[in-house]
Amino acid sequence: MNGKIIRSLFYIIPTFLLTGCITVFVPVNTPTPPPTPIPLATIVISTTTEAPALPSPTATHSAPVCRVDPLADVCSVPNAGTLTKNTCIKKVPYTLLGFSPGSIIEIADPNLTCKNEGLRGGVQQYSCTGQQLISYDIKVCNPTCTAALDTTSGLCSTGYGYDSAAGCCWPVPDLEPGCMMYRVDIGACQ
């Protein structure tokens, strides 16, 4: 029995000694510091675009400002379209254009030439040629449109014109009434 006691003491004494040396960790609630902000680079993107300077509608006019475009019913813009693209005759590229009957064109670029092919199938046709793979802008007008805004009457502010038929002021358009810009694309020949 003595051996059992010694064996038991052999296990019990180190257990008591070790339990006195072992500390128990109890979690303590400590506040966490706030995260440190990291400075980031600031990128400024400008989204403003310059709008065309139009006269203010609150400008002083002797005549009232029109509620609708007074030239819309009087002047129609020609219908326009490309009838054929990249037609080659003797290795020269041509583009055939079609417009409303009676339409006339104005060419600003000397590298583009257009020939009036006449009225065919109710379409005013023009054949145009120029440098290969180049686009040109032409002005197409309805010659029957004779309406215009009077900018010399003194009845409207700068940038406005007076329409005598409607008796009101309307902003002067960039192009003459009944005109439009049209892009002519010249193809390439092999």
C-alpha cells in the first residue's frame, strides 16, 4: 500500500505544483483603436463642356419670343441619302447621292467634285468623286425656302431674328433655313 501512496503522491504533487504556476487568461474588453485613415490621391475629372453661347431667352425684345420655330413649317430640310458607295469607273471612285427634288448642293472642299445627274425616279441625283477613303461635308439646301429671320429690324436682341409672319423673335440658326450639312464618303478603287 505504501507503493500505491507513493505512486499517487508522485502524480498528485506535480499536479498541485503545476496548477499554481499556470495562470488562467481571462479576456479583458479593451477598446480597439479606430482605423487610421490612409490618404488617397484625389483625381478631379471635369465634366463641364462649353455650350455654344446662345443669347438669353430673358433678353429684352421689343417683339415677343416665338413659342415654336416659325421657319419649321415654311422651310423643310431636304431628304438626303447615299444611293451607291464605292462605284469605280476607270479606277476613279464615285459615290451617287440622292436628295429631294430640286435640292442644290454647295461644296467647300476643292478636292471634291460633284456633277448634277438630274432628276431620276423622283430623286435629285449627284455623282461625287474625290480623294480615295476621304469624307467630305457638303451643304444641301432646299431652294424653294425663301424664309429668313430679319436680324436688322431692331425688334430682337443680338442672336435673334424677327419673323414678320409670326410677329416674334427666334434664335438665328447656324445654317440658313432649309439647309443641312451632309457627309459624303468616298470609297477606294483597286
